[in-house]
Amino acid sequence: MDKPLNAKPLNQGNRRTFLKLPLAAGALALPTAARTAIDEHDPSNIKLCRRLRSDIADDDLLFLKQLGLRWARVNFQGRADLDYLAETQKRYESHGIKIFSGVHYAYREVELQLGQPGRDKHIETYQGFLRNLGKLGIPVSCYDFHPANTYTTDMIDTPRGYRAREFSIEDFRNKVEKQKFDREYSAEEIWDAYTYMMKAILPTAKEAGVKLALHPDDPPLAKMNGVAKVLVHYDGYRRAEEISESIEGPGSPHWGLTFCVGTWSEGGDQMGKDVYGMIRDFGRRGKILGIHFRNVNSPLPRFYETFPDEGYMDMYQVMKALREVGYENTVVPDHVPGLMGDEGIRRAGTAYCIAYMRALLERANQEVG
């Protein structure tokens, strides 16, 4: 609608008059009720979370509390004893942060992942860790299974000016790759080693009341440094699920996924199902136990990591898809890029990611219900 010919712009004398006008109907009307935020303590809501170390400084915990963070995934730095886990849990809870999942890298020992002599001692350590998580009511333990992995080929300055991990298949094959062990290992050998481990730890997880959350292979290449990788495709996850069901029975309630959106996005259309298909498949069955909320600028053969608002995946649609399947577990800002002055837990980058994710979550809850 055209404005009257005698109207003055607000910046030409009418500003005071305008401010004295009553707030009436239309665009100037105040809302009749304040927005009701969905409580992140609500057990049916997604839990915004951060990957942290058990030896994090108290100042960093206070900073995270100030961000409103209420959940953490904690790497216990090689400690599995109950006293240390309990002390860490108490310190986190003194800042209003609950530990939702715990990590102990006993599962990453080479003897265990390659099926070599000496693996049983690492399994026993991990079993003890799971039992202690159960005693403390920490419901999830995250793990992966990719021996001889290479995560990155370079660190680069992105167009927006922050540094991030880059991976290039060409650079990896030509400049980085080397056989790490005395011989090559086939996919069936890795599957045999994984099955052996699961036969030992899945019954322990069931006994402890702890769920095991399996991360995909990042990046999703079928072989690296002379060792096959088996969790690079939808079929790999299905086989891992079938193994768990052969041990625990139909549904295997103590086995699930740490679903890394970044890893799956790296694979693009080579993954068997896209990100949304994985969420619909495993999410609807309650098999996703944690989400790594990470974006990349493109799929392989070359990618670099980005903040969640910058890559090629629409992360709002990812958050919305999670709410559509009733997902209630953690969403973690993964591999947080550092901004100027960032070190340690990367406070600025963390604040940026958590605030962005919280806005996506509130919108998704409003839209999906």
C-alpha cells in the first residue's frame, strides 16, 4: 500500500510522535502471552550435550553452566575405577551438568580391534568400566571400531577464516597412507574381532543396565592403512545390529548407534541410506543413542568441516527429523571449530554451536510438537 504523500519518514521529525502512539492491533501489538520454552530437563526432549574430558577445569564447567548446558559425554582419560568416575560425576553435577554417556578407550587397543593375543585384558577393563557406569546410573557408553584410521589429511583456513579439519582421498592415498601393521587385515577379520568383543561386553552392558553406542567409521573409506573398515555403509550397521541380536536376542535393547551426521554426510550418496533415512530407520526403533551434530562443506572425495550453519547439510531438517521420530537422547556439537582466542574446550566455538542448536531445537519442537 502506498503511503500518503504528506507523510514524513520516522527519521525526519515524526519519531517522538510515533513513540507516543498507543500500541494497537497489528504489527505493533504485544503478544498476549510469553513464549513457553521447552525445558531441556524434560525427559522427552532432546538433550543438548558437549563432549568433554573428565579432567576439565571448574571454570570451564561454570562456563558451560552459564550457556545452559545440562548434559555431557565424558571421556574418563583411561580411568575405569568407581571412585574416580563417582568423583567426576559429583563435580559435574555441582555445576548442574549430568553425565549421559561415558568413554573409555580400552576398546581401541590394537590387540582388541585386530583380534590379537592380549585382547582379553582390554575387554576385562572395559567390562569393569561398564559395570561402574551402571552403578552410577550413567546410561550409555560410546565406542568405535576402526583400527589404523586416519581422520584428517590437513588443517586449513576456511573461507570464513576459522581453521578446520580437511580430508582428501587423493592426498591420503598419495601422501599419507602407509601400512601400519605387519600385514593387511580383511573385513572378515575385523568382523570376527568385533563379534568376539561384543560376545564379551554386550552381556556385561545388559547386566549393568548400560547401552552401547557404536560410531561409524570416519571418514567412510572401505580400507585405510592396510586395514579394512566395516562401518562405512548402512549394510555395516545392519550387520552389527544382527550380531548384537544373535547375542542378546531380538531387538538387542543394549546395542545402538552414535550416529555421526558429519561422517554420514562425508559419504554422500554412497552410504546406502542418507542422513534422514538413517534417522527414520534406526531412530524410529529407538536405536540411536547419541547424535554428533556436525556439518561438512561437501561429500568426498574432499571435504572440510564447518560450523553447523555453513555446510551443505540443512541441519534444521536434521533436528526436525529427530523430533519427528521422537528422539530423546543427546545431540553433541562435534569437532567444534575454534574462533579467535579459542583453546581448551573452545569456548567461543562451543557457545556459537550450542546457541545455534538450541534455536533449531526450539523451532523443531514448535513445528513438530
